[in-house]
Amino acid sequence: MTVARHLSLAVPLLAVLAAAGLERDRDARAAALLAFVAGAVGIAALDEAARRTGWYAFAPVRGAYRGLPVDLWIGWAALWGPLPVLLRRVLPLPLALGLLLWIDAVAMPALHPLVHLGPHWLVGEAVGLLAVALPAQLLGRWCADRRHLTARALLQVGLFAALLLWFVPTLAFELGDGSWAGLTGLPASRLLLVGQVALLVATPALAAVREFAVRGDGTPYPWDPPRRLVTTGPYAYLANPMQLGAVALVLLTAAVTRSLALAGAGAVAVAFAAAVAGPHEEHDLAGRYQEGWRAYRRLVRNWWPRWRPYASGPPAVLWLDDGCGPCAAVWRFVARRRPVGLVLRPASSHDEVLRRAEYAGGDGHRERGVAAVARALEHVHLGLALIGWTLRLPGVAWLAQLVTDAMIAPPRPASDRRAGTRGEGCPTPSSASWTVPSPRSASTASPGSRPVPSPPPPG
């Protein structure tokens, strides 16, 4: 049994090292590492399911995590994660999954008495390949080749959520104190409250991931970063919203489960970010973006958010239908709060006939409808920005737009901008727009120093 354990670890690791020697691309190697993490977390979850369903079990041995031999765990994760990613050019995904199925079908019975197979162990094998190996392969391959941006960002969110909300707490409970009973034993009303608080804490981090994808063309993984400097969305208020959100979720879980070990893990994460990850990121971003990054960091902190957003470059524009009552109310609401880096304009001044509100960022990014108004809220202050990020969450944005169209302001063409069709009293863009000063001057300007323009009354 000892020899089998050594071979289960050594053979996959040697194969990974050999494949890494053939793969010269640094990004591909980093993607293989991410696939390894995905495989390791997924196999740990699969083992929990196998114990409950009777698919398979391991003999009691030393050096195990919750009954799973660590050497077998690492070798298994190397086989299901990085190895096929590093060999992706000669090993297409269907062939890779077929080979993994064949290897496990041969190896699992051969590992007896270390592994005890149940009557339906092949069902567990199929579940593992589809729920663990396949996502790990997709994540690694897409990150290595920088394909399918939205899908790989979503897979990363799923992986990091599993790490933060399941694996790290379970590991802390195993090695220290606390248990999931502190959470699962809560009444339904309190459990719902905890879920709502967790969503509120996670919202800026989720918005930051989306900002990386839609504005920066990248993901949170350090070796799959945005191609452009992102200073919009949550990054207009805080330099590391994802790290802060992750630590806050860990501490919230520690408080609910009463685990000092998990709280200590949160403290270690902060120390690591400040002493190791932070300086590395500063050096990397300063080298890539130079003065743009330095100007941003002079005004935006790591762990304490601004109340008013940072803005640089051309201002964003929000077009609202000046003949629509709810749109006019939104105009007045936003304008009175003197948004930073935002221009309000009537939809009739747009180059196209708009049927909904439209937002255009200085970098060309566009949103329409409720999402456009949510984007505009990011330019006001942190409280309204949080509402805007919540409105743009998947599912929430769709529901908010559905309710708006059904009950408040259905899609309708705005006034035609061509000559002779503008109604009497409709302001021109120059008289109706509010352009906010740069963040340096905005931070010292008196709130009452300029009149706030308003659109004309509806009709």
C-alpha cells in the first residue's frame, strides 16, 4: 500500500514536470497551476460526496485529509488538472477526458486495499469527470489560450467561491475550531439574513470581476490580468475590492461559525496581501501603466474606500429621454448630486433614436436601460454605487429591467434629433448637460458653487 501511494504521487508529478518542460509559454504554465487548484478543490468535494453515496472510500492511513490520502489527492489533482492542459496542443479535450476515464478505470481497482470501491463507483467516476475534470480543463485551456473571456471569468468566480466559502473554512475547522453546525443550525430567518449580508459584502467584488472582463479584457487571476488599466466601477473607490470582499466573507463565516482558526486565516490573508501580493502588484502595474497607475494610486487606497469616485480621461455620458417623466426624475436626482466624470444629455441629442437610456463610458463601453442608470450611480458616491452594482448583478439586472418596462417606463423612441423636430423648450446638449470637474477639483469644490441643470418638464 505504501508503494502504491508513492507511485500515485510520483508518476503524475513527473509527467507534469516533463510536460511543463515542453511548454515554454509562461501563461500556459500559470493556467496549468489554476487547473491544479480547481482539480484539488473539486476532488476534495467529490470525496465528500463519495463517502455519503458509497461510491468509494479509502482505508484509514496516516497523512490523510478527512479520510483522503494527501499523496493520492495531489497526484489525482495533477492528473485531472495541469497535465492535460500542458499537453492541450496534442491532446484535444474529448481525447483527454477519455484517457482520464481509462486511467481511473484501470487504476482504481488496482489500488485495493487502499481504495474500497462500491457497487456504483463508475457512477462516481463519471460524476467526477463531468463535475471536476471537465471544468478544470476548460478553465485551464481557456486561460492558457485567452479564449472565452466571460466563461473563464465565471469559472474563476466559481473556483474562488468554493475556496473561500467551503474549502478554507472546512480546512480551518479540521485543523482548528468551529464547525458548519454554527451555520446550518441557524433558524431559516437568520440564515436568510446571513445570506443577504454575504451577498452585500460580495457585491463589490463581483462587480469588480465584471469590470475586469468588460472594461479591461481580463480576469482576477494574476497571470490572466486585464489588458487595460481598470479604474472604473468598484476600482473608482478602492484599489483592491476583490481582496477586501474575500477577507470580509471569510471573517463573516468565522463569526457565524465561531471559528478563531478561520478568523486567523483571514488575518493571514490580509498580511499576505499587504506584504507579498501588494508590492508585487504595485511593481507590475507601475511597469505596465506607469504614470496612469501612479496617478490613480495617489488618490485611491487599498483597504479604505473613497466616498466620491476617482475619474480620469474623457467623461462618461448618460442619455435620458427628456420627454419621459421617470427619465426626467432620474436626471434631476443624478444632477443634483453632482456626479464625477459624467455628462447628462437628452436622448434627442444622440446620433441614433434611442428606445432606452444609454450610458457611454469614456473608454467606449456602453450600457442601456436600467444598467445605464446603474452605471451613472457609480459616478455619484459610494452608497449609490453599491446600489448600482447590485442592480447590475446577473438576474437582478434582468428583473429590474423587466419591472421597469412593465410598470414604470416601457421602451419608447426618444424625440428625433433632426432639425425642426425638437419640441419647444427642449434644451440643447450644451445647456442641459452637467459636466463634473476632475477629481482633484471636485474634491474641493463647494456643492453650491454651480446651478444644477434640469431637463424640461415632461410633455
